[in-house]
Amino acid sequence: MAISNRQKVAGGLSAGAIALAAVFIPHWESGGHMDTTVRHQSFDPRGVYTVCDGITNLDPDYRWIRPGMKFTEAQCAEAFKKVLPKYIDPLAACMPSYYAMPPHRQVALLSGAYNLGPARICNGPVARAFNAGKVAAGCRALGQYVRADGKVLKGLQNRRFDPKWGEIAWCMRND
């Protein structure tokens, strides 16, 4: 199914996918309670600082953030809008069918890429399965990513496997 230019918005996603991403990703990144103070999260490697809904100093545009700095909610919203498209283009490049996917599937994959980095999605079993036409296998492959520093994290398990809000559930929804 081709996506018309009218249906494309930021980074080529449909307006529906952008609206879903604006709710879905913050649900997992901050539990809907955005933290406007830059902090080091205990599960992140040393030297990685996070603010808002998952914006980190690993992003070239935010390398300057340091613990204790404060953002306004408006600054967080602007940062999210600026950062999110950086994850869309790599997904579309490694999975040519990405823009033709239903919005819920685009968002599930985008959430995975936002959390893991697009290289993990693109260079691993997720993209391989999608590119082979195996949608269910590609969706289920997201479940392989539940560890940080070799430890299984309950939050990552929930993000991937939650029956209602999990990335796999959203990815597998009927079109």
C-alpha cells in the first residue's frame, strides 16, 4: 500500500503514527510522568544522562546536557519532536516496507528503535524478519531485547511483552 504525500508528516510517518508515537513512546520512557530534570538513570551506562521522555546526551544535539539541568515541558516537547525523526529514517532505510506498514506497527518499531537505537533493530533479527516478509517473527524478535548490562530488566520486559501496551502486542495487531 503506497502512502500519499498528504498522509506523510514528520520523517515520512503518517499523522496517525505521529499521534500514536507521541503517546506510546512517553508511556514507556517516563510512565507518562515526564522528568524535566536531567539525571543519570541507574540502568544506564556511566556518563549517560536522560531528561524528558528519553532524551539523552548520546544524541548529538543534546551532548551538552548534564545532571541537574532543568527543562520546561515545552522544551521537552520540542526536544521530542526534534529527536524522533532521527529514528524514523534509519528504519525506513533498512526496512523498505516501513512506510507502508499500519501506524501501530510503525510506532512499535519506532519505540524499539528509540529505546535500543536503530542499529539494533536494523542489523538484527527484527529487520531481517520483516524484510523476509515474516511480520509476526519480526514483531516477536523485539522480545529478545530485555537486558541492560547483561541483566534482564522488568521495565524492558514490560515494554516488549505487555499484552495491551507492549511493543510486540502493538506490532502484532491486526491491520
